[in-house]
Amino acid sequence: MKLKRQKKTKKNMQIYGHSFGFRQPYQFILDGNFIHVARLTGKKLEETLPAFIGAETRLMTTYCVYAELKKLGPDFRPTAAYAKKLEKRRCTHNPAVSAAECIKEIIGDTNKNNYCAASQDVELRRHLGKIPGIPLVYINKSVIILEPPSKASLERSKQLEIQKVQPDLPKKRKLEEEPQAPRKKKKEPNPLSVKKKKPKAAPANPKADKVTPKQEDHETTKEETAPKRKRKRKPKTESGADE
């Protein structure tokens, strides 16, 4: 069950990373109730949250959260002491407001800083779930749970995927309407600077010089069969004999 939960958590965080640009270390804003329940269940959040998410994290809270914990009495003093050590996100509230109102204002309507929210406040999580791209974490029976991406997050993710596939129509129309500069004609090369090509010599006809074996045999047989020329001798005269 634990392995299955980890795979599901990793898959959901990949959606936030792919669609909304979340990067490590993930920034977690913690409210007072979440910190208090984590302390009661013996969780060291600086170790447990990174192991749960499977990535580096930055844990932070606000001055309003710390101020609210201090007002809750002696039972919350250890929780307030832990919150005091955490990194604080600056807020403009003076005097301090409730933790929920402070976190809503810091995250804003678009969550441009890619915050993750860790809260036991159901109303706060319901409000943040209406804003696309906010991972929401809470503790249930000593187990940290990452809520599935909200309906607003899934719809926004689909829109972003469609925009990546389809071309930007307004930009395309603007480019089509803009007059295009005439293309420069390719200049002819300077005839004086161009070397003239030398005429290629005609290749010798190899067939004229080549003697086929058939022709060679014919010539040799012709020489052998030709009759030899006999030399004619003059007959001796009789006058020479009488003398």
C-alpha cells in the first residue's frame, strides 16, 4: 500500500511539474494545525516530507501562522517554537491576521511562485483547490496524503497541452497580415573573375585498337593457308654450252 501511494504521489507531482512548471526544491507553506499534528504523530517534517514527495523540499510558514500559534496557549508552545525556526514568507499584515487569510494572500489567485500548501484546514484546502496548480497536502491518521489534482488543475493542464500542440492563432494571423520584405535576387558572378573551363580531350576509341580473339585467329589461319610464292629461274642458253 505504501509503495502504491508513493507511485501515485510521484505521478501527481509530475503533472504539476510538466503542466505548471514546478521544480525542485518544492516550496511547502505549512499552517499551524499541520505543524501541530505532525509533532503529535512524531513526524520530523524536514525528513518526512522529502521522503514522501521523493524530492527536495523547502519548508516555510508565515509570521501570521507563528503569531496564531503563540495565542493558542501552552499546549501549542512546542509547535510555535518549531514554527519560529522555519523560513518565513513575508506578509504585509500588521497586526497579524488568521493563518488561512495570510496563506491565501501569499499564494494569490494564480500561484505564480509555485507553492505547495500543507494544511489541516478543510475550508482552506477547498478554497485553494479552486486555483489551478496548487498541490495540497494533509495528515490523516498519522499518514501524509497528497490530494489528487483538483478539477481546476486538470482542466488547466489540458488547456496547456492543447496550446503546446496547436499553433498560436493570433500570432499566425499577425504574421500573415504583415507585409513581407522582398527577397534579394541572387547576383550573377563577375565574368572576368570566373575561370573558363578547359575543353576536355575526346577519349580515344578503345574499340578501334582492340583486337578480338576471333579476328586474331582469322589472321593467323590466313597466313598459314596462303600459298608460298615460287621463284622462277631463267633457263641456261645453248650458246654458252657450245663454246
